[in-house]
Amino acid sequence: MYDKILVPVDGSEPAALGLQEAIRLAKSQGSTLRLMHVVEDLAAYANPQASLLSEQLLATLRAHGEAILAAARQLAQKHGVVADTRSVEIAGTSAGEAIVEEARRWPAQLIVIGTHGRRGVRRLVLGSDAEYVVRASPVPVILVRSATTTKQPDAGRGNTPPR
């Protein structure tokens, strides 16, 4: 049984699917959700001297994150699930690292995270926070794949249909 479930949300389809799964689990087990949004200060990487622009961008990202968290909390409450929210700001680290740190700090007993299910070059170029969370998490992780992700057969491995 999981009493405390951490759910990263970012407004994407995979995150929404992860949230739906977490709500279903929480409802069946009487769990509490912690809905987490990571705000990444991308401008700090590009040009630290552009502080005014950086602050405006950061304020916009914060407001967008708060809206995402409010909508996620409202959905959980609509289904009778207790949920709190946490917004975390990062610069110079990854969202995956922030998620793992929050799981330790809270402490979560389970992480439910949506994933795009990228493979190959797209995963290498874009990175994978979900993959990092799976590798580094101190607790079990449930990955919920995007419904629009289709599994492409690897060359030389046959054409096995998805399960």
C-alpha cells in the first residue's frame, strides 16, 4: 500500500495520463498525492546578464506552473483524492533530479510519471527525465506512456506488435 504518491505534472498529455493513473491508485488505496511542477530557469543558461528578461520569463513560467498545479489538484479533488501541490524552481540541474530529490524529501512511497516513450536519437537529443527518475529513485516508479506514442519496430528485430 502506498500512502504518499508523488506525481510530476507539466501540462503535457503524458503527465495528464500519469495523473489519471495516480488518482485511480490513490482513490483505491486512500493515498495522498503530491502534485509537483518543475520550473526551469532556461534563461540562466543562455545569458545571465539578461536579468530583466529572465525575471519576466520566470514569472510567466511560475504562473503557468501554478495554473497546471491548480487544475491537477482540482481534478484529484473532483475524484475524492487528497492532493497538495509543490512548485520547484531549478537552474543547472534536470527536472528528473528535482523529482527524485522531492521523493526523498517528502518522503514519497511511489512516483507516478508520464513519459513520451521516446527512443533512439530523439531520446538522446531531448533527454529523458522519466528515465533518470527510474534509475535514481529511492522508491518504486510507475511510468505511464503517452497514448499517441507508437512503438516502432527496431531494424533487425522483426515486427512484433505492441502489447
